[in-house]
Amino acid sequence: MSKDDDNNGWKSVYSGNLPEDREEPDAEPARVRDEEEQPAIAPLPPRARSVSPPDRSSAAPARNAAAGKPESAPEPEEEEAEDDEPPKKGHAGLWSFLIALGLVVIAAASILFYVWNGLRPPGSSDQAVRVTISKGMGAKKVGETLEAKGLIRNTFLFSMWLKYKNEGSRFQAGDYDFTPGMTNGEIVAKLNNGETVAAETIRFTIPEGFTVVQIADRLAKEGIVDKDKFMNAVRNPSQFSNSTWTKQIPTDGDLRYPIEGYLFPETYEMKKGSTESDIIDRMLAELDRKLGTLPEDWQSVLEERGWTLHELLTAASLVEREVVVDEERPIVAGIILNRLDKKMPLQIDATIQYLLDKQKEKLTNDDLKVDSPYNTYQNKGLPPGPISSPSLKSIEAVLYPADTDYLYYVTKKDGSNTHLFAETYKQHQKNIRESEKNEQ
């Protein structure tokens, strides 16, 4: 058969019609023949019974072969998870508590660090910083000004610190020089004391035991106030806001000067050009500051005694005018309290001197009969109000007097400025004779 014949022969084979039930040859006859030559898959023997589910992975290759699919790698058998014991509830609760405790400790530590860091002074420097505190400026505004100048770290914490310390109501207006690195306490003390720039200040001293009239005379003589304006101001305590105690001053009309005894004796430095009211406000604020240095129980002592601050200052002013030597202040204070307890008139010469236009070396019997509620010879109890500005030592003496049975005292008149004390009137008469001998 020639090549052409061969081709024609092949053509004749495939050119004829195929039977209907015969499929067209596959494009890859070799693979078909290989697959047709594979033996049939024998049935699997029956599996032994097992608690675990039958393993279907081994049957997969047979099914794939029967379906004419290539065999894939068998999947690894999944290991059965072992049953773990459930965690104990006690351990979980303990861990929860420890975590919560840790969070609380971290939060507390963070707050403490925030407060500590916010209240500590900024970096120190030798360069002074000028700060102007305007009249009527509140504590918060002062804090904002200080923070803007780099003198404090945190206005909010500074304000809270002022509230905790009961500070901020006695700041004095003026120009201040602060040094970076100053503590909050140092800054507040400077503002309370009115330590403004020296070149723009006035300085004056009010001695212990001065009356408001003597204070007005001294300040007028130094050209600091107008005496008439000053005296008019001291008659109206309601206009002053720098003291928390002026609201308790009685208004019964018996007081000569309502704020007598409230102008604390001290050396002051204030802004040049301060008014009479500014100066009075400053001295009232100083009284509050000094009272703040007393022992913590001083108000409880007053309450137990049934006294007000006004009565405390009144008794302290008597001690101030009667005593020179500090060691005798508690003794004389004790005598005043003893006589008050026994409903005896105090018979203190200083109350008569207060009523006189000029001080006398020796009082007469007519002087002792002057008609006034301040006359402690004619009236029992304390006078209506203080007769001078008492020192802190006299105030402390009245709060914590000496425990004695003394009821009388008289000056020795020997130049020592001390007294002779007695429990009975007979002993007192003897002391008077001894005092008169010393005077000769």
C-alpha cells in the first residue's frame, strides 16, 4: 500500500459514520488505554468495630482511582484532643484581684507623681522675675500669672494647694520680685506680707499696745495717711474684707472704735500710694495670719470658755497695757480670769487711761468714777472691746494662763517693771505698802 493509499485508508476509517453509542476518541488515547488496563479496585475487608469514628482517609485513594483522578497525599490523622481539667475558679479570682490591685496601685502612683511634680518648684535661677498682682485679683488669676512667669508648674494644683492651706485671701496688691525655684510656701508668704519691690514701698512700724488714735497719729506724722480719713475708716469695719473676724465685731454701739485691737502691731512694707483703707486692710490681714500660727486647739479653748475672738482680744489688750515683762503675762491673764470667775470687778487702771485724752502717771479717785462701760472699777466683767492692739504673746497668755489662786497685783516700782502678786486682799495691802516704799 502506498503512502497515499495509507493516508486514504486512514481517511476511510475515520471518514465513515461512527456508531451512535461510541464516543469520540479522547485527545490523549495513551492515558485512556493506561487507565483501561488498570485492574478493578477490590472491595475493602470489613473493619473491626472501634469506638472512634471510621478512618475515611484510606478510602479516598480508591475513590479517586475509580473516578479517574490522581491520588493525593493522605491527610495526616487528627489527634484526638485530650480532655483538660477546667481551671479552678479560685485561681481565676486571685488573678483578677491581683490585676485590679495592680491597676489601682499604678493609678495611685500616677496621681501622686502628677501632684508631686505639679507642686514642686520649677528650675531655680538667680534672675528675679517681676510679677504684678492687681487689687481684687483672685487666687486662680494669681496662679495663672505665676505659671505664665514660670514660677509655678500647675495653676490648678496651686489653687487646690491654696484651698487646702486656707490661703489666697490675704494677698497684697503690688509689684513683686520672685526668684524661680521658690516654694509655694515662700511665694504665698511674700504675697501675704506685701513684700513688694522695695523702691516702690513705704515702711512703718506699729508698736504693741498702741490704740487706733496713736496709730493714726504716727502714720499721719510720717506722711503716710490723712488722720481724719484714717479715723473715719476705722469706724466702719464692714468695708474691710481681708479679715474673717471683723464680721463678729459687736454692733451694740458701746465700742469707741469697732476695730480697736484688730490692727495687729507689726512692721509693714506696702506699696507707695496705698490708701488709708489699704493700710487698715493690710493690718487686719496680718491679724488673721498671726492667729494662724497659734496652737491648733486655740479655737476649741475659746469655745470651752464660751468666748469669742472679740473677748479674747479684749482680755489680751488688758494684759498688753498692764504687763511689760513677758514672763508675767500668763500670771496677769490668770488673775483676770480668776476675778471674772468670782464676779469681781477687774479694777484695771489701763481701762481708765483709755478713756482719758492724755495718759496720767497716777489716777485720781475722780478718774476711777468716770461714767463709761470701759470703767472696770464701776462695771463687772470685761469692757465692751479691746483698749489697744495686743501682741501675740498677750493673746497666747489669755488662751493659756498660769494656774494660780492670785487675785491681786501691784507694780514693784523698783525699776524692774515687774509686779507683786497676792491671793488675799490683806496680802495685797502689804504689797502696796512695799511698793510705795520702793517709790520713795
